Amino acid sequence: MRVLPRQIRRQLGSVLRAWGMSDAHADTTAEMMLETNLRGVDSHGISMLPTYDREFRSGRLNMRPVFKTVREGPAVALIDADASLGHPVSVHAMNLAVDKCRETGVQVIDVLHNAKPADPAQPVLGAGDSEMATRSERLQHGVPVPDDLMDQLRAVAKSAGVPFVLAR
């Protein structure tokens, strides 16, 4: 089954907010997870929601993190993510990196204590990657979501107390 991107964004946002994530962080996380699906890296998109649900319910995820700069120099910084998901702290770190680069011409940023990625061997995507063709197709026709994942997502929405908006 294919699900329209706006439905995925809405489902992700509603669950993240139900878990107590701020609107800004929920919007960032939902957008980044959706973008991952749109680019064809389905292992790190909406399919992560059941894993995040388990991590949240076990108390291992902080939905109201306070990012702290642990060490900082003119062109470097080390940020403590406060046991949060990686999406919001990645945006925070990138913004800091851009600011530092503007000031010094170079930058190095690292992040501590964010949730463990599902598969660290997966490539990091950048603008212009070959996934842009997949993105275009999925924007037009929707993101494929397997039936078993759809069932898991329905259960996550129910446990979070939010409507399930991914229509069959």
C-alpha cells in the first residue's frame, strides 16, 4: 500500500506530540523521517516509529531534551543531546556548525547521548544524492508501507492515544 506524504507527516507529528515532544522538535523529526522515506531509505523513516515507541515506553528516550554544549572552541563543539532522538539535535548541531563556519571558515561538531541509530552502516544522505528520483516518485504516488508495518503503526497510534490517519 502507498501512503501520501502528508498522512505520514501528520501521523508522525501526532504520535511525537502525544509522547510530549515540543511542536518544534516534533515538526523537525516528522519532516526528517518523512524525507528519509521519500528518498527511499525506508529503514530510517516511519518504520522507526515502533522502535521509538519501545524506547520511549522503556524510559530510554527524552522527549523534552535540553541540549548542552559540553565543549566549544572557535570552530568546534561537542553537544550533549540529553537522550533525545537524533533529528532535533542534528538540526541544532548543523545550525551551530554553519554559524561557526561563517565566523572561522571551518567547523567541527560532534554530538553525544542521542538515541542509537538503527543501523550505523547506512549511508548518510546529502543533497543531490541519487535518492532524489525516488523522492520525486514518492511525492507523486505515495510511500510504500508494508502491511505488517501498517499494523505496527496502528498499534503505536493506539498506544499514544492519537487517531490512526494512514488510510488503507
